[in-house]
Amino acid sequence: MRDLVREALDFGFSHAGLLDVSTLRPRAEVRDMCAADRCQAYNKSWVCPPACGTLDDNRSVIERYRHGLIVQTTAELEDPFDYDAMMAADALQKQRVADFREHLRPDYPGLVALANGTCTICETCAYPGEPCRHPDQAVSSMEAFGLVVSDVCTDNGVGYYYGPNTITYTGCYLLL
């Protein structure tokens, strides 16, 4: 498993660490934040609540796994309001998560990838009227699974804050 950390770093992630899947605790209060629709994706995407399943559904998914990997992309910001750099880092992390998932699939065909924010593969999600157009590529977020990202990082000895004028996006993989 430690080789996966090195692979992730070589792949371009800024930080990576092993994930003890038993530390993942889906929480209702995270889903409550989703329902408040601050990110404007609630009930608008197949990979966001409520379409991504209940917390019990997500617990059942998590419980099938024993190992995992946390991956992060950190970017430098010109100032705390550098929206362009934030969005570029967000997109870069999503792309890295997707690309590394494909890299891992031959060895871990049943893996689950969780990324940052809602899926952005399609300009407009087919939800709820039609099935997902890209179910093999779509990725839920850690928050959609009810996870407090900072707690997941802390519980697994992975940093979460890397200094002023930085932003870090976090994802993970659940591996059998």
C-alpha cells in the first residue's frame, strides 16, 4: 500500500497518504449542509444528495472496503480571493482523481473514487429525467458521502491546511 502513496505523488498529486477506511464516518450534519444547497448541486446531480444514496447506503459501500488512499492537490493563491487559481486547482484535482482512478482500475477493479465537489463531466447533468450519461466516469464527493474532509485527513495523519494563500482539494480511493 505504501507504494500507492509514491505512485500518487509521482502521478502529480501534491500530497498523498494511506487511508484507514474504518475512520470514515458519514455524518448527517454534512448532509444537512448539502441540503442547504450552498454549492448549488443539491438535487441537481446523480452524484450529489439525494441521488447518490442515503448515509446508510454510503456506510454500506464504505464497509465493503478495507484499505484506501487519500490524495490532494494544493495550489498557491495570489491572495485569499484568487478565484481563478481556486477553480483551476479544483479542476486539476478532479482530473487527477479521474486519471489516477483509471491507472488503478486494473489492479483494483472494484475501487470507489471520491473527489471534491460535484461531478463536472457534463455541462448539464441528466438528473433526474435521464440516467447518468457517464456512470463509469462520474465521481461523488467526499462530502456527498457525508464525510468531514478535515476529520478524514486528521484521523489518517494527512495534512489539511498547508499555509496562508494556499488551497487544497482532497479526494480518496476505497480499495479492496
